[in-house]
Amino acid sequence: MGKASRGKRERSRDGVSEWTASRAAVKASRMRAESLLHLPGNPWVRDLVSSNVKNVLSDMYQVLLNSDAPEGSEWDVACSLVLGKLGMRPPWPSGPDSAADWQLAQDLDVLRAAELMVISPSAHASVMAAAATLEPGDISTLSRDRDVVTPSGLLVLPEPVVCVNRTGSLSDIAAYGWQFVTQHQVLPTAQYEGVRISTFMDRDGPVQPDEWRAAVAHARTSGHPMPRLVPDGMYGTRGDNALDATSDGSTQWLTEQHKQFQAALTQASAWRAEPPADIGEWAGGQVDDPNDDFAFRYMFAFWRLVAQGVTTAQPLTSPATGSRMTGTPRDPDVRVVRLAQQMPTQRSKEAAEGKYVRTYHHRWPVRMHKVRQWYPSTQEHRLIWRGPYIKGPAEAPLMLGEKVYVADH
């Protein structure tokens, strides 16, 4: 459904402390608990979501007015393409406020019931690398029953990702939530298995323009403080393997159609466009998201890499007792997603043979590429990735977005 921007400036980062699974789990659990405390009935969040829904529906409506859609059907088609894809059933709401109430109810459901997950920085770097290879047509090969790790989940990132939106503004993503839904499209009988993706901003994240800080302060003094995880965008994607990846031509055609449609939406939203954003300070750099599809690409890559075995998702256990750790007694077990292989074995083999081995002071993700792998057992092609792996010593800090050539004799 698009993202709600908080402006185009970023505050400086004081540095990110060393990531550990236990600290990440505790932080994620606290963020969720605080959000559940302050999100229900929050008028400030409702106004934010309602404004976002209004912008998205208005842009879609304007595009349809200049399309070959049957005259008089533009509003219903717009609601179907925006709200029906998210799992809302017709009849469609009369305005954005009703749609905002519905969206907030779905976000609350994710926060309450979804399985809570955290992802290590190295696994996150791999997902980011995989997402960069994806085209819109690739997303249509998703099978939710085969690919998605759990029907409902909330994934808290190791640090927010800053996205440059189609209007040039910035938003930061701190967490992704998802749920299985039934999509309802233009025709009453057009129903598909789908997945709804929710994005959450960090109230205290890196994007902190003056207007946002003022809104947070006013919300606090009014007795309705902003939740730590602020609902942002909401997206719907088909999960019924609409394309089976057997034909590059079909996925390419869908990619081109998607880009043309998104270009029309960008033109419709030009009145909200802002000057080019300042240079971001996130270690991995900003993510350009002109087609408003980074949430699809990140989550598709995350699900596929988990299913492929590049990453592993396991319950968090205490090193001392081996018992599972939860943030509160009512929380489900927190699952930690890690890169399955932190380093290739070649380096240790060379060291054992007495050969010269470079000594690196950082870790970094090696580039990956996607392939369409044939599976004889199921008689189908699936999109998978070869690579990446994290190069460098396990105890060294992870570098994202930069090449490191430091070596010692």
C-alpha cells in the first residue's frame, strides 16, 4: 500500500554495538510489547496511516481514469488493486479512514500473534544482496506453502534499512510482518492465495526530521505516545506460484508490465515529490525504491534463502542452561535467523598446508547470483541463489556495501 514518509533527513549514527542473538531477542520482544501497549486506539498513528491510504488510493484512481478501465468502475478497481490484494473483502470502504482502521487491525494482529524472529547482520546482508538481484517477475514464482517459513511472522532487523521512496523522501524499515491471506481482485470469483506484508518504522530510527520529532513529542504530551514500531506500508503478493519460473520470457513480460504501471503511479504522485534525498549514513547505504517493491524483494529473498538452506532459523537457547529464551512469559519462542555458512573452508585448508594466508580485519558478503534450477522430483524450475558467503574471520566486524582489501604479512 506504499510507505508513509517522515522526511528526507537522517540523524548521524553513533555506531552499532556488537550484535548478539540474546540482546537482539530481548530488544525485539520489548519493541513488540511497547508497540502493543501504545498502538491500539492511537489517533496519531491512525492519522498517519489514513493519510498514506488516501495517497495510495488517489494515485491508483488517477491512473485508472486514464486507462481502459470501464467508465464508472475506477474506484472499485482501485480498491481491488490496493485493498483486495491485502486480503480485504468487498464491499469496499467509502473512504480512507475506514481502510486505515482495517489496516491497523491487521498490523495489531501481526504484533500479537505472529512468530517473532530476529536476523543476524550476516544473514541480513545476504538477504539484501539477494533482494538486489530480483525483478518483479521473480516474485510471481513464490509458493507460500513451499517457501514461507511460517504462516505469520514478525522479523525484526538488526538495524533499520533506509529506503528512498518514489517521491524522493526517506523512510526507515525496522521490521517486516507477514500473514497468509486470500486476495480478492476485480471479479468476485478472482481469489488467490496470497501473503500480506506489513512494514514497521522505528519511532527512534535514523530518519528524524524536525516534523517527526515534533509529532512524537506532541503525541507523548497528549497521552497517546507513539509506539516503538510504527505501522508504515502494507503490501500484498500472490503466493500460489503464478509463474513456475520455466520461462524467462513470461517473467520478463511481467517485469516490464510492472515497471510501466509503477511509472504511471510515480507520475500520478509527482505532486508529492521532494528534492533528492541527502546521502544516507546507514553502513550499507540507502536502498532506492522507485517502484515501491523493496518490501516484496526483501521478504521473497528472506523466505527463499531460508527454504534453500543458505540461512537457518532456530529457537534461541541460553548458553548456560540450554533453555529456550522468550521476552515475556506470553511470547512465543524467538527464532534467530543466521547465515548457514559464515566462511568458506578453503582458507582453513590453505592454512593447514602452511601456505600464505591473508589476514583480514573485517567480514563482508561475497556477491551472489540467481539461477533457475530444475528440480526433477517436482518437474519444475525454482529460482535459487548461488552464494553468498561471508568472507573474513568470524570475530571481525561485518562491513556492508564497501570492499575491504586490508591484509597483514
